[in-house]
Amino acid sequence: MPVTQLLYTSKAQPNLAKSELDAILVSAQRNNAKIGVTGFLLFDGVNFVQLLEGAERDVQQIYHRIRSDDRHSNVEALLQENKPHRSLSNWAMAYSHIDAEGPREFGGSMNGSDAQELIALLKQNPTPMRLIISDFLSDVFSRRN
């Protein structure tokens, strides 16, 4: 079954509490699993990059809620496309807090060497979405060094 993939970025509101971030993740994982939306969320402490994939109507409803959520600003869709199948079929909402200094407690982490490995992998088979994600990761880690 074809799916819609939507990749967007946004800025977290200043001083977003860890408890609020945890609540976003728990809610996204629970709600996305119920309606069959998969994806991932990357967060560098300031910026979010999220990929949503599923039925077009469901993806658009989630994106509309995110645009209306005052915990986000500068919400911008970078890419939307239809694909013949899912890329992330097992991820109701995978999460990584990208941090050059080490792991975070909730959901996972990505350090500088992990990011460099992922960037290299993404660039082996470049698509617009892969290049956007690799550019985001490169930017995050260049600011931290």
C-alpha cells in the first residue's frame, strides 16, 4: 500500500522541559501506533527534524496538530512524497536526542561518531530526504565542535 512521507523541521520553544519532551514522545508513540503512522524524531536541544509516514490523511492531520502546537515554532515542511512502501515500518516514533556530549535518558542518543557513520550511510544512496537529514546532522555536529 502506498504511503505518504512528510519530513519537517521546527524549533522547540526556549526552555522546553524534559518532561514536556517525554510527554510529546509518549503521546506520539501511542497515537501513531493506533493509526499506523511510523517515523522518527531527531532533536538537537533546539531543533526538531521529524519524518512521518502513513496514510496521507493521517500524516496531514498529525502535521496540522504539530503546526498548531505552541511548543514548536518555525514549522516547515521540507519534503512530502508518496512512496510504494514504508521505510520505517517498525518505528511508531523512533527518537534520538543528538548530543555531542553523550547519551540522554529517554529514547536513545546519537553522539558525534554515530552521526558521522549515519551521514556516510545516507550519502551512499542519496535521495532528497537522505541529503536533508545528513545536512541537518552535519550542521548540528559542526556547531558543537
